[in-house]
Amino acid sequence: MEKSKLINKSDKNDESVKKNKLDRRLVILFLTSLIALLLAIGIYFFMPITNKNIKEEHSETISTLPNESFVFKTVKGQTFKINATPKSFEIPKMKNRIVFLKVFGWDCKYCQQEIPELINLKKQFDGAFDIIAIESQPHTTEENQKFIEEKGINYHIVTGDKHKKFLSYLKEHHGWSGVIPLSIVIGEDGKILAFEVGFKSYTLAELLKVSLQQYKMIQKLQNKE
């Protein structure tokens, strides 16, 4: 009889231990779920504020960009002054023209792929469209001249080594990473219409077309005002 009581008591103790373990697991599970829920709520409300702050900081940076002037001398001896503002690159000698301001390298295969298309665009839209291409790799003026003759370049080439200040300006004030090719599309009034970094799946002709459409839309809106 006493032995039976002891067994029953032992069974009850085992059940009590199991119940306590189960209760602890439930408590741990509840606390884990609660912490996850609180984290999710925190992320939901915090992220929009963070994104907003980042956008505001970037906007403040753009609005406080310094106005600077740069003088480019091409391989063939022509000079162009560029007045850089937060949202424009005004080139007095190319006023009333759409301009591709390029940064490229002769040793960059993607840059080389663009050359025939740039030559054709210059031929097709000469007088209304122009190109200034800054060679950012360490080639001398003589080497640049050689490449121009070999490839039949019909647009303006600038030796980048002599214009490092402008390249630094692009990095510091426009967030350029240094990746080439870089294509900056400038409207007739000097406004920046596009700032494209790296090789793209679409053609430069398509980029020009979209930029012109955007430019016309901006002009219409301004005329309505």
C-alpha cells in the first residue's frame, strides 16, 4: 500500500515537472513573439522617418552646391567654359544645343562600344546636338590624338588628366562613383536632363530621345506658369 502511494506521488511529481516545463516554454514563446512584434512595429514606424531624413539631407546637399566654372581645352585646341550650378552645366558656346557631356576611357570596352553610336548621333543632329567627352584614363594628349584619328572621332575630346578638378567636382557634389562610361545629358538651357552611370541596356539614341521628351514636358509646364 505504501509502495503504491509512493508511486502515485512520484507520478504526480513527474506531471508537475512536465507542466512547469511546458509553462516555461509557453512563457518563452510568448516573450519571443512579443519582442518580434515590437521590433516589427519599430521598423515600420522608424524606416519612413529614416528615409525621409536621408532624402532631406540629400536635398539640402544639392541645394547648397557651390557654383563653379571650368574651362576645358580639347585635344584639337578648342576651349569651352562650363558654368556648373546645382542643377545645370551651362556651356555658353553650345547654347541652344542638346549636349552629351561624357566621361570615358579608351581602355574601357563599354566606352568603346558607344563610340560608333556617338559618331552617328553627331552626324545626324549636327548643329542641334554636340558632344564633349572627357578621357579619364591616363592617356597623353598625343595618345588621344592618335585614337581620334584611328576611330574617326567627330566630336570633342578632352584629356582628363588636365581636368581632374572637374572630375572631383562630379564625385563630391553629384555623387559620381568614378564608374565609366558616364553620360550627362544637358538641355538647351543648360539644365541636367539625365545623369547616367555605367553601361546601359538601352542605346544612347534612346537616352537622347527620352531626355528630349522630358525637356519638352518641362518647357510646357514652365510656359503654363
